[in-house]
Amino acid sequence: MTTEILIAGFGGQGVLFAGKFLAYKGLIENKQVSWLPSYGPEMRGGTANCSVILSDEPVGSPIVSKPYILMAMNLPSLDKYEKDVLPGGLIFVDSTLIERKVTRSDVKVFYIPSTALAAEIGAPTLANMIMTGKVIKECDGISSENLEAALGKVVSARHADLKDINLKALQTGMDYAG
Amino acid sequence: MSEKVLMKGNEAIAEAAIRAGCRHYFGYPITPQTELAAYMSKRMPKIGGVFLQAESEISAINMVYGVAGSGKRVMTSSSSPGVSLKQEGISYIAGSDLPALIVNVQRGGPGLGGIQPSQSDYFQATKGGGHGDYHLIVLTPASVQEMADLTSLAFDLADKYRVPAMLLADGTTGQMMEPVELPEEKTVSVDKPWAVTGTGMKRKHNIINSLYLQPDELEKMNFERFERYKLIEENEVRYESYLTEDADIVVVAFGIAARVSKNAVNEARRQGIKAGLVRPITVWPFPKKALADLSKTAKGFISVELSMGQMIDDVRLAINCSRPVALCNRAGGMIPSPDEVLDSIKKMQEGI
């Protein structure tokens, strides 16, 4: 089984971090993984995206051009990538920042007010992890195990105190019934 | 077996170089290889090594020339425009028969070009980017694991044959993260009696030089060097063959283009087309014999490249133009999709 994920949003929303978390979680679970960032002249407020592949077989091309999962953290990302999602795929939309609905009918869509939920739990920068929590909940190919272990790999030792709030954000996403 | 870690390709090169005994790094920042220099700047001071950000690429390569003359493992890294600046120094290093590693994490060109991945420095790397008759051993990693493994191998081969080696990567393999099992730290003890290390008043001094004003002497140096190149061509060709045994159509691609092509070959097989892939791991020496052998059974070849078509010349030469060779390419930082490669395979299937 191969799960191809595209995470897209503004620079600063933690798009690359969420991807790293999922990749490390895959690695811990002995999956073959790849993580490929866009690396244009991006900066905070610009656009950023990353391709993550989790697979039971060696990963071929690391470029995700037809994602099974699209995590759209802002409107330009949804506009750009909605058409690329595989039929039967999953689209996760940050409904705080994206007002429009997904127009396609051959995909499953989840609207999560990630940015608003993040503010509610006192972690305004963790909308990314709330959405990631929802992805973990809804995607059969991604287990809800090893969350702490994976966080341990991506949260640097210097910021170890932030592990708990990241975990809380993941849990908030997993618990969100929308 | 050491634990697998997730690393960027650029970082894997740096760590593998350190583990291969490299303690001297000279460079100048440029996207998309800067993580390599950044990693070196963090690690080298902690292990008694040298990290030096030179004032330019030209300066960095000449520092490499100097350390190489002392017999120590040494490297530099850059991306396409920066590697162009290094060409004079690379020619001098080759002309002085010194081992060294040059890493090129390619981006689109010509000129300043862009910062997205490319393979358009193939000619420069394999045909001698600087002046004079010389070759580099050119290795082309297609995964983060190979970024590490081939770095280690490049140092060994450079020492063994006294030639500079190049790791010809691209922006994608440099920037992507994959699990990598890093090679064990090794203690290198290659005998280098030619190195300039001080005579201790016990022997005649060594001279590192590429200047030979007597033409017969210079000719002799060139002939001797090409004897070594011949040995390299006989012994160091490396490539991966994938589903080629019964293949009608053989795709030839290296680096990221090979990763994309593998997807396309798999899809072609699912659709009943007998496609296969040859992935050169060394592009100099080029796997000529492997392709020549396949030309006896295959009906056509496709060269997939992130350039306007450079390796395709070597494919044609390897098979003596005995079969049609098509080009499937993108340029300027664009990467062909598996679908584009598949279309190219189907088109050839219809034509043969």
C-alpha cells in the first residue's frame, strides 16, 4: 500500500513540519518514506508545499503529482491542487481560512476549522498539527500510534517543552467531529 | 546495522563525507546545496576538521587543490553556476593527478538560470568542463541513501586512481528527505607517497604541479593518465538494470529522472508493454557495454533527462546508433512526470 500526501499552505503555517512528522512516523513504523519540500524563493507568507509518500514498497518518484490526501491550509493551495487529487481521495480543508467548498464530488472532503481550533487550545501556530490529527483519524493507511515517538524526532531537544502542546493539537484534530 | 535516520540528501552527503575521513571542506553558499555547507559548518569545528567559507567558488576549489596535494581527503560543493566557476581549478587538480571530491547539486541553467532541479551539467561533468584532456569519475545518486553511499565510494575511487571525483546530484535529491543508514565511520589509510607533507630531511621533496613545458613530457603525462582512465572504464562502471531482460523498450535515466522513469516502466508493464530501465550510477565511465548488449534484444531506447538532451549522445554512441533513441525531457527546473515518460514509451511502442 502506498499513501501519497500533498500538504500545502502559506510559509510559516508549518507545512514542512507536518510533513516531517508524518514521514518520521512512517519511518518508525518501518515504512518506506520520502519527504520532498518545495524550495522556491519562499518565505513567511509565501506559498509552501511538501510531498510525503508512505509505502510498503520502495518509493519511486518522490514527487506527488496525484495525491491521495491533500491538506489545504489556504485558498491558493486548494485552488491549485484540488483538481490533482485522485478520484476517491481525501481533501482536508482549513475552513477557518478557506470559505469556499470543494467543487469535486468524486473525493471525500473534511472541513476542519484548524486555525480557530488552534487558537482555542492556546496554540495558534499549530493549525498544521490539528489538521494532521484529523488526517490520522480519517486515513486508514495512517495509524494513530507512535505519535509521541514521532514528535520526539521532529521537535528539537531545545524545544522539548513543546511536545505536549503538539500532542494536544494532534488529539484535538483527532477528536474533531466535523 | 546502524539506525535509519531521516535526512536531507545534502546533509547525508556531508555526514557521509565526514565518516569517510574528510576533515577539510571549502565552499561558498548557493541554492539548492547550502544545507551541505551548513552541516559542515556545524560539525567540522567539533571534530577537529576545517570548514571554510571562501570568498568565492574559485577560491574554494583552489583551497581544495592545496589540501589535495597534501594527501588529505578534501571536498567542495556547489550548484551549477558555482561549479562553472570551479572548472579551472578542477582542470588543475586533474592535471596534477590529485584525488578530491566535487559535489554539484544541479539547478537549471544556463547563466544564473533558476534554483529548481536540473541535469543540464551532464556535458560539463562527463566531457571535461575545464580545459585539457581529462575525466572525472562521475557518480549520480538517485536516493538519499545513495547520496551517502556514493560520497563514500567517490573518496575511495578518487584515492585509488588519483583522479578527482564528482557527485552529480540535483536539487530534488539534495532537498528531499528519506531514511538513510549512514556508513560506519572509517579510518582511512591510503598510502600517498606523492603527497606534499614535509620531507623530514629524509627524502627528496615531492612536487605537485600541472605545468610541463616540454611537449614530449606533457604527452607522456597525458598517455599515462589515460592508461588509468582505461582501468577505470574497465573496472568501475556501475549501473542498475530494472526489468530489462525481456524489454522491447529500454529507458535510460539517472538521478531523479530514473526515479520518475521507474514509475513509468511499472505502469507500462501493467499495460502489457515490455519496458525496462537502465539507471547509470556512473555516467563517466558510462555503462556502454550494458547498453550495447541490450541493443541486441531491445527494439528502442528512450533517454529521460532534465536537460535539452545530453546523455542521449552517450546512449546513441553506446549502441552505435543501431536502434532508435528517443528523448523525453524537461528543462529549466521542470521534471518530467511519470505520465510524460509513459507517453514516450507508448509512442515508441507504436513506432517499432
